[in-house]
Amino acid sequence: MMRFLAETALLDGEIRRDVAITLDTEGRIAGVAAESAAVEGDERLSGLVVPGMPNLHSHAFQRAMAGLAERAGPEGDNFWRWREVMYRFLAVLTPEDVEAIAAQLYAECLRQGYTAVAEFHYLHNAPDGTPYADPAEMARRIAAGAEAVGIGLTLLPVLYRHSQFGGAKAMPGQRRFVLPVETWAGICREAASWPGVRVGVAPHSLRAVTPEELSASVALAAELGPDTPIHIHVAEQVKEVEDCLAWSGQRPVQWLLGHAPVDARWCLIHATHSDAAETLALALSGAVAGLCPTTEANLGDGFFPLPDYTAAGGRLGIGTDSNVSTSPIEELRWMEYVQRLRRRARNVTETRPGASVGLALLQRAALGGAQALGQPMGRLAPGCRADLLVLDTEHPALVGREGDALLDAWVFSGNTTPVRDVMAGGRWVVRDGVHHRQAEIASRFARAMRRIRDLA
């Protein structure tokens, strides 16, 4: 058992002083008590301790292509042109590259305050589309990258079968994604036995799986356990909505809610183009809306109807998605700011008079993200993962602030992080702003990036 005494800590929406946090030998919180006296053997934590943030949606390999699609096209640009750049980039990635990229990404995420990640993993095959001798080769590389840096992992092997609604044949650029259903299911079952890995299932989208394959995904989730997470992309682009209407006569979120048992196990990634009825139904389902504001902005996706969704009690979390940003604070800031721009108003996502917008954003994302990952986290409470962020209250972004104003300042000011120390699963992985394997991880990543550059 280890015990820490935090100068201040965020406990269920309230900043308390002299908080004793006791950990068990499994890396979980055994006890929390505010206004505690110091005892011999305590490790003092100066500053403000807050729970680590879940990252509910990541494509790790895309960290290495950030910036490669920022060239204007001859007739404008859109998501679909970006996707073509991604397909070309994939042609040179090896399993060793993917492991190095994942480790670098996850170390960056830890440094910024994410302590667990849901990896939406669809890069399964060799560049020519043939399966590796071990079909789980790439999934193992993701797990190895996460283990190397110490971040919590919810692995979501993706079922990707088709290029368009109605079961259209996959395109050549998608050959690294496509697996037979049974091969994919075997990866999920095998990964469920890996130590320290939480496994969920991920039918990629309504474009990429048929209704029968979606049903097979739900059945596999039930086989793996009643609380197995189920993640799916939905309604990210207007064209996707139009294509779904042409195929089924219904909009994507409408079709999904009407044909699948969507409940608290589910995370609907993006759901950007949801009409009023879909927004209300999604909120009432108990599922989580997986919002990725920096990626959605980078790709020009559109605006999620956030105020209406939260007013209806909808649950949400944040993800890094394409990993053009690895900061939870930037995601939360964008989440609020795009709604301010859209409504030409301020403090849109928290409407209770006098309430802290920063606190509300942090709590919603932490609790919704924990639900989506299927991980006990997002709170400083007994039974939760021991995921602690220690904020430096003398950092220029926070100095002179107290109470909830510390959280508002963290979310809405500055571009350098005040996160000083990070514990994930009961282990200190970042101290004084430096990951304990930072130099080694950065060196491997640099070698991979130079190799990719030379081949591309």
C-alpha cells in the first residue's frame, strides 16, 4: 500500500485540501480522504491533483502523417481527398514503424494528461493486403507501444469489410484494413487474454460493414463480456448522410439507433450530422458521443449539436483521433469555442449561473470517456485506476488562481501544459514534465520517421 498527501485535489467536482490518497498493490485507489493529517511515510504532492483524462478515440499511426495533407487541392479540399493521402501513406508502414509511432504518441498523450487510450485499430495487414503470419501482429505492436510508455489501453480491433453502404467491394487503398469476420473475431478473442489490455469491438462504420456484420460484432461483444465496449464511426460527413439515405432511406444515427441495441456499452464517434430527433434519441440511449474537435476541425467535418445534446443529458468524451493534437485541453477548448462561434455567445456548454465551464467540461469528458473505455477511471475514488495528474499551481497559466478558477485557467489559457507529474495505473510515468523513457522513445520514432520519409 502507498499513501500520498495532496495539497489540494479535485474530488467529485470540488477542490479539497490535504487529501490523503491510498493505493492498493494493483494500481487502483483504495481510499481517499480530505482534510487529512500527515502520517509517517506519506509522499507529499504539492499543487493540484486531478484525475487523468481518458482518450476515447485514437488512430495511432496517423500521428506520423500530421501535416502531410495540408496542401490545397486544385478544386478545393475535403475529407475524401485527405483519405486518399492516408491510403498512400499507409503503403510504407511496417509493424516496427507502427510500434515506434504508437509509443511516441502515447508518451505525448501522457505528458498532456491522457492516462488511458481507446485505440480504434484498423491497420491489420501487410502493405499488399495479405495477412501477417500472425493476424494479430499489428495489434500486438499497439499493445507493446502502450506497455512501453505505461498508458492504459482499451484495444478496439476494427471490422472493416466494404467501401460503401450496401456491401460494396473494398478499394485498393483499404486492403490493409480488410479481414474475414472470423479472423477479426479471433484477434479480439486473443487480445482479450493479454495482460493489462481491455478489449472492445469496433465495426468501423455503416459504410464498412453490412447489417449482418454489424450484428456479428454485437454478438462477439456479448461473448467477450456484458460490459464490452462497442465503438463505431457514424455521421461524420454530409456525404455519409446522403449516401446512407440513398441506401436505407434513413440517416446514419437514425438507422443505427433503430437497428442495433445501442446502450451504455456503445460509443458513437463523431455523430456530427445528427438532426434534432437523432440528437435527443442518442442522449436518451445512454451511449457516449465520442467527440474529437481538433480532428473534426482539421477535416472540416462540421459542428456537433452539443448544447442540445447536453441539455438532454447526453454523455460525451474526447479523443485525439488523427492525432494532430495530443492535448485534452485543446480538445475541450475547441469543443467550447466552436459552439461560441456558431451561436455568437460565450460559456455555451455550461449554463448554470456562476458554474465553472472548465470544471464542467473536464468532468463530462472524464466520466464519459471512462464509460467509453470500459475502464474504472475519471474520478479520484476507491476502485478507480490510480491515474493522477499533478498540476503545477505556480505555472504561469495557473499562478494566483484558486478553487474552480484553477480549472478555468487550465482549460482556457496558455499553450504550455501545467501538468508536472503523471501517474498511470499506480506508476509514475512523467516526473517534472519528462516521461521516464522519453529519450529512447523519441529516438525510435525519429528513425521510423526518417525511414518513412526516404521511402515515401
